[in-house]
Amino acid sequence: MTTFYLIRHGSTDFIGKVLVGRMPGIHLNAEGRNQAARLAERFSGIPISRIFSSPIERALETAEPLSRELGIAVRIAEEISEVEYGEWTGRAVSDLVDDPAWQRYSSFRTGAHVPGGESVLELQNRLAGWMETTRRAHPEERIAVVSHADPIRAALAHYIGLHLDMFHRVEISPASVSVVQVTDAGSSVLTLNNSELLP
């Protein structure tokens, strides 16, 4: 059994406003830095063996305090990076509301594709594929994974058995933790979008 602690990065000034995707130069704001510090404290005493992070700055900035707290180096994993938003990268959400492609993407994720980017099915395949590979390589370990809201939703949908067209019904807050245990026999989601306490 491998236990994954799926952590969303802390707050930025753009959450809910702009699809920053993989844009460089997007950093945690003051609230996000405080969230990252408190998050590290919450993991004190939990026997985490490895920390993996998305290569994007806001994820790495969230992982750094955890790395210091636990004395474990952060490993970058491209597979747990943010959605590739292609032509929508940097666009304000309010500017996309009337775009037919955005409307299709918002209502029928499995039948839509981000222009110049990736589909939600591709997103789920890379996240779940990475987790399966990782858990086989590191059985019986507790692994912290610092990523982004939609990648975490996609991974949780895979292990819960939730249809991807409904995965936005799962809230993944900044600096929240969702805990998944995976074995050869199946999986269990122990904690979902936990912002305060860990099991």
C-alpha cells in the first residue's frame, strides 16, 4: 500500500480570475506563503518518505517549507504539472465565458479539447499513470505530491470512479490535502480537500 498526500499549491493573486496554466512568473501571494508555512507544520510527525512537486513556481514555493520541515529534498515530476491550457493560457476567465469552445469544455470535458492544449482525458492519464508507476516503485511509503487543482481532481476522479464530466463537483482549495491509499487490490480516498486536519 502506498499513501499519496495530494497537495494543491497555496494562493496566488490569479486563482479564479486568470487561466495562468504553465505561465512562468506566477508566485504565491502573502496568503499563499502563510498557507505553505502552516501546511508544513501540519505534516510534522507524519512519516513522509518523498516529496514530489510540479515544476511550476507556485507548486515549488509550496513544497519548499514542507521540504525544510521534513528534511526531504523536493523531486520535480513533470507528469504532475498544471493543465496545458494552450491558446487559453493567460486569458481572463471572464473573457472566455462567451467562447463556444470554453462552453463545450466547461459542460462536456470528455468531449472537448483545449485549443492547442490537452484534454481532460490526457490530463487524467498522465496523473494516474504517474501515480501507478510511483506506487509500484515505492510500496508501503507515504508520498507528498504538490500539484494543482485540476490535476488533483483528475487523479481523485480516477481512484473514486467519478466521471470526468462531473469532476468539478470536487472542490480542491489552495493548500488543501487529499489522501489516497493505493494497493494492487484497489484504492481508498481517506481525506478530500482537507484544509485543517490530517488523518
